[in-house]
Amino acid sequence: MGIPKEIGDIRLDRVDYKAIPQIIARTSLRELENIINETWARSLDGKYPQLVESVHDNNIVAYKGSFFGVPKSLGDVNLDQIDPDSVPSIIKRATLNELKDEIIDRWAKAFANGTPQLICDADGYNIVFFDRAYYGIPKSWGDYRLELGDAAKHPALIRDSTLAGARAEAKRRDEVAAKRGRGWLARLFRAG
């Protein structure tokens, strides 16, 4: 939950936080962090580039309503003094999530060496890059070895060519599982 400092001390168990528009409630920390960063970046006047964070070998910069991935290998880059579209290694995206996914996607594909690479977690899944694809492995499976034979063909695994697609499927499956769980719990209480 994101609570602006200007609200001050608040007891969430004693107020209807949904009625306070400044409070941001989300189910995942990643989603909450990105909404807060995007809200902050869009509140800037846009005259000057602002560093948001770093992901792998890129600085993420907010500027004029967009987000830019600037490779650290370029050194000091003043986006307000160049045309970012003229530099092929600078990535421009409309949202912070799109940019982060693109940076991670490029990084994973550049360093793929036949060994599964843990990229991130998404809801109830670990997202792993292996054999030119992203796999969502249920966290409840523990140490699951994709590189062993036909393991990657298990129907409970998520397989997608993009990180964004794997994350979206993990979120969809997690929501379906949560609905099933709530339905089961409701039936239990009705039966009793």
C-alpha cells in the first residue's frame, strides 16, 4: 500500500482507506512501486530528465512523459541536449513497466548460455529464461530443473516468448486460483 507522507500517521484498521484517493492499494509490490514511480515521474514538469532507477546495465530516466533506458556504457548522456531516437541503444517506452520488461528481456537474451536464468518472480511463479523462452515455474515446486529433458513441456508451466507475456499469464493464473480458493471457502461456510 502506498501512503503519501503528507497524510501522516494513519491506522488502516480504523479507516476506509479505499475512500482516500491518495492511497494506492495493489496486490504486488512491483505493481505498487511502478505506479508510485510513474506517478512521481509524470508529476515532474518534463523540462529536465530525472533518474528513476537502474535496471541491469541501464539507467531509467523519465523525460517529457516517456521513460528511457540509457545504457550505463554510454557514460553521461543529457537527454535534453540530444535526440534520444538517434541513439539506437537508448530504449524509449511509454510506461515504466514496458521499459523494465524490455531491458530485462534484452539482458536475458544477451546472456542466455544454455543455463536457466532466474529473471524475477511474478505472483506465485518464478520467471526463468531458458532456451529462448520465458517459463513460469510455480514457486510451490521448489528447485525445478528446466534443463532436464522434457521437463519444460509440463502443462502447469507457463511458457511465453516475452517476459511481459509470462508475467501476464502468471497474474491470470494466480487470479483464477484465488477465485477458486474463495469459491471453495464460501462453499465450506455455506455447508456448515
